[in-house]
Amino acid sequence: MSLLVEKGEYMKKKLILLLTLLSTAAFANQTIGVGGYYKESIYNAKKQVNIIPITNLHYKDFYMRGTKIGYKLYEEPNFEFSVIGDFLGGYTDFAIRKSELKKGFNKIESRKTQLIGGFALDFKLDRTSIGHASYFYGKNGSKGSIKLNKIFQLNDRVSILPGISFNYYDSKYMDYYIGLDDEDVKNNLLIKKKYKGKDIISGGINTTVEISLTEQTSVSVFGGYEYYDSKIKKSDLVKDNKQIYGGIGIRYSF
């Protein structure tokens, strides 16, 4: 009987940890880690492999999650509203160095990450369903997103977390990342025409498999598919409006 109780308590702790890592409505642990992911670039570019920080640190109403730093303005048990900033805005969507572009496209200015700030809303729909919505503003445009995740715990060590997401990028944001001017056409053999960015939406599906190695150490394997508005293909920089990605991360909770 005591073994069953201990096992039940362990599963309960793991579920709380998963909710903590995905949701921002409650925090029982702090987390540090690192991950890497591969993605099929939407650009006429080489394959992209990026490193991502896995952080969930907090002090009173301040927190850091990934590359984002926030401050909670209002909080209820299943609801949280924050002001938030990201010092690497664009890193996981459209930012790319010119050295990563293929020959004939790479004599342009790099599309850099940017400092962006805005607001975030995190909520729980039920015990295992969570959501996140945010909107960011920056020097080079704005973007918004909404994400929903569900947790399915297979056993005391393995969980599967499917999710869906929707994103909006305004025309200024898209013009910075995929827009092309006369100089770009002049200097690049395979860029044939100018392009001014338009506002777009995208939708995606993703799945994460969480594997607990110990009560404090976990490995995540994740993958997903993102579909962008087809209008982005009117830019000669863009090869495709569909993207597949996948990666792995490890983290330590304390």
C-alpha cells in the first residue's frame, strides 16, 4: 500500500511540474536547461539548427521563461496577466543571418532578432489543459499568438503534450524580415523583384514527449508543423510557406 501511495505522489508531483513548465498560472519549481532544434527553413537558405534556453525562474512577481522576462500585474488561481519583454524577438520565427542564405540571395542585410515588449495572458481551462496568449510590439513591427496544450500522462515517467497555435504578424514585421528593396534586387542574382511585406497569419500543430529521468531531471523531445499565409511566397527570399521542425532539450528543476 505504501508503494502505491508513493507512486501516486510521484505522478502527482510530475503532473504539477508539467503544468508549471507549460503554464504560467502556478509555480512550484524553478527550471534551467538547454535545448536544440532543427527546422526546414522557409527561406532559400541552408538547414537551420538553433539553440534555445529552457528557463523557468521567478522571484516574487518577476519571472524569466525562455528568452522572455515578465512581471505579473494580476493573478488568480487559473489566470495570470503580465507585462513581458523578449530580448530575442524573431529568433524562433523569421530572424536569419545573411550567411545562412543560399548563394544568389545572401547579399542582403541580415534579418536580426529584436527587442520586443507587450502583454501576456496565461490560463488553465481544466486540470490538464492550458493556454497562453500574447502580443508584442517592437521597432520593426508587432506580432501576436495564442497557444493551447493538453497533457496526457502515460505513466509516472512519460507524458505526451499535443498543442495547437495561431500567430499574427503585422505588415511592418513581415516587411523587415522578408521585404526586398531595389538594392536587394541589384545585388542578388536570384532576387528578381521588390517586395513589401503584408500582414499574415499562421497556424501550427506540435507535440512534446516529456521523459522524467529523475524527479528533478527531464528530457523533452518535440516536433511540429507550421503553415504560413501563402502570400509570403511572393517574396523571392521565401522558398516555402510550410515548415517542419523538431528538437530535444534537457532541464533540471529545483
